Amino acid sequence: MSRLAELPLLVVLLGITGCLALLPALHGVATDQNELARAFFYAALILLILTVMLGIATAAFTPRDAARSHLASLVGAYLLLPVAMVLPLREALPDTSLINAWFEMTSSFTTTGATVYPADRLSDTVHLWRAIVGWYGGFFVLLAAYAILAPLNLGGSEVASGRVPGRGAHGTAQVTRTAEPSERLTRYALRLFPVFTALTLLLWLGLLLAGEPATTALIHAMGTLSTSGISGQSGLAGSGAGIPGEMLIFLFFIFAITRRALPGPGPAAQRRGLPGDPELRLAALIVLSVTVILFLRHWFVAEAAGLAEDAPRALASLWGILFTAASFLTTTGYVSAEWQSAAQWSGIGTPGLILLALAIIGGGTATTAGGVKLLRVYALLRHGERELERIIHPNSIGRGGGDARRLREEGAQLAWVFFMLFAFTIAVMTAVLALLGVAFEPALVLAIAALTTTGQLADFGASLPIAYGDLTPSVKLALGLAMIVGRLETLALLALILPARGRR
């Protein structure tokens, strides 16, 4: 393990990709799909041989600035690993185009979950490969959040610390000394991987007991823990688990809302219990508010039509709204089988604009969720609350101690900077898609779906569903790059590109 940890991060990630390609090969053998098994096996061998060659060539690699090297490796992983993941997919689907395969793997690895293929075109083995890539991407996001971004005050950590993004707690030299791969990356990988894997297996077992087939249950378990929202041929609505399965998935959404729900990452995550966690409380407030507003909207229309007395359909629509709202807030994108019950019950559709807003808010910091993140929204809300108090009582003293003051002041300022950068990126991406020939409404929905890593917004965020397979290659390329930007966050990219003086 120590010798492996001394290799460059990209080489290690490439080797892991090759090892993961063996899992669909085993699935193909178990399901008598020998051609698919052979395709994944040969691709895995090629990737592993390439890893050994690169490992020998870079065995003596020692970066001058480990902190920036890790950040560059994080960017390089999202640019290069999907290209390596294309090889097994092209072997399994020889009739697909290169841009479609790259878009599929980029979408899966960034936990976006957008797909260009109809569900019935792909076999369960290929769907399993998509889910494995998404699960791998979700674990890599967690590892990067703790081992790479947090020491540099990125990924939401800057809101709590109030320090300049891109710098460590005591300067770059301190971060450079502590950010060795053999120490930080290995330590957090060994802590996070058993927990992340155990939670996935636990949800898989629960979905199996709820009535889902084995492969479908594993795909949904991986899609939930990684917030990729990837499904197999049947989708969540036709998986066979019904509402009990959705309830299990709903419980596991908590790991995309707050990092404190994940046991084992570090002592700092356990300093405050879950009931007092601000991200969890804000997420509960948002989900319950959206559920009540949408349910009452359908209720009044159904009452006017004389349908309000249908209690079973009313309860089913209530659960469908609650589950779907929590799913899009965590940027998972699973839709309840009862989501359409509200529309059928009242006769009116459910506005996709609310789903877009939920995805933009996003989940918790240091989780697999995308979006702006709940902690940044919470800091802005506390800052606004304090400003209103000062208008009424100008000489009042803020409550909460030094941490709360830092969150309301420096943290809120950094949160506002990120929010403006995020909004500017949405505007730029929408303009780029419009220049490539996409109409304004689909362009806006696709831009938000890519930057929030919630690919399912294309089906439910617009007035009409948007098919990724019908888009031009240039639009797919732009969306793939937008997924990478949304997954990395603009602050991390600026911290890598700008010199130390410009990061101020």
C-alpha cells in the first residue's frame, strides 16, 4: 500500500478503473453473456497493463508543490479517466459513437446520471458498468473533499473556516508538508471506503428484501450512495420494490445532506449531533415546505373538481412529492413511482421550476451531492437574519460565539462569491448552448442539469422532456465539460489556475 501511495494519483486511479472493469466481466459470465464478459475483460487487461507501464515510468515522481499537484490531479481525473472508461463501453457497444460513449462515462463519473441511450438498448451488464462508474465517482468525490479540497479551504470548507479559498490553515507550506499521498489520501481512503461500501451493501440487501432483482437493486444502491441516480432497464418506478423500496432510499438520502451522518471520516464530523446539524435542519425545512406547497396546490384544484375525497390517491401523491423533492435536493434525480399520482389526481402538472431550484441548492458539503451546497445557503440566511436584527437594534451583539460570527461574516461573503460565480457559469453555459442551436428553455434546463450534476432534470425540468441522444455532438461536448466544471466547482478551478497573489 505504501508503494502504491507513492505513485501519482492519476496512475492509481487508472489502475482502480481497470480493476473495476472486471466486475461487469464477472457479471457477464454469471448471466451467460460471454461476449460482453470478454469485452470488459480485455478492456480491463489493457488498462491494467497501461497502469503498470505508467507506474514504472513515474515511480520516482515527486511534485514540488503537493497541494497544487493534488488539485491538478483532481482536475486531470475528470478529464482523463472518462476517456479510459470509454474503452470497456466501446468494446461492449461497438456500434456506438465515440462522443456518445465519452458523454456517458463523463456523466456517470461526475455522478450526473444523464444518458444518451434508451434504457432497453443496454443490457444489465452495461447498466451495471454505468452504476459502478457512478459509484466510483461518488467515492472519489468524498475522498477529494476530505483529502484534497478541505485542506485548501475549498468545496464548502471555506464557508466554515472563513479563510481564503486555495490556501491552507497556516499557509501553503504547511499544506504542502501535510498533503502527502502516503499520509492524507491513504488515511482517508482506508477510513471512507469500508463505510461507503458497507452502506451500499446494506441498501442493496434492503432493496433485495423489498422485492427488487439483484442487479437492479445493486444499481439503485450505487446510484443512491453516489447521488448519480442511475437506473437499469426498468427504472425505479418499475423495479418491483414499490413504496417500501423508496422509503429505504429516502433514508439513505441523509448521507448526501450532511457529512456528519457518515461515520468514520474524522473526529471533526462528530462534534455536533445530527439534530443540531444546520444542513440537515435546513434540508428538512426546504423539503417539507416544498412538499406542503405542492400538495396544497394539487389539493385545492382537486377539491374544486370534487376529487379531494380520494384519500389513497392523496396520500400517494403526498409521498411522491416528498420523495422526489428530497431526491432532487440531494441531486440524485430519482423520481417516485407516485410522482405522477398528484398530476393524475388533480389534473394539473407539477412545475419543473421547483425541481430546478432544489437542484441548484444542492446537498451538504463534503458529500457526493452537487449544487451550491446547503451550508452556503445557510450562511447567507444567517447573514440576512443578522442584518435584519441590526436594522431593529443597531447596537446589538450577535449570538453564537466566534464560529457563528465567522459564518455570518466571512463565510457569508465567500458563499455569496461562490453563488455569483455559479450563476455566472449558468448564464455562460446557457449562452453557449444557445449559440450551438438549442432553444432558450432547453438550454437553461440543460445548463442547470449539467452544472448541478442532476441529469434527470432534462426529463422533468422543462415543459417537454429533452432527450440527450437527440442533441448534436457539439452540444454533448459542451455539456460534458459543464458536468466537469459543476463537479469540480469554480472556486477549485480558480485556485488552480490563478497565482497565489490573484487568489485574494
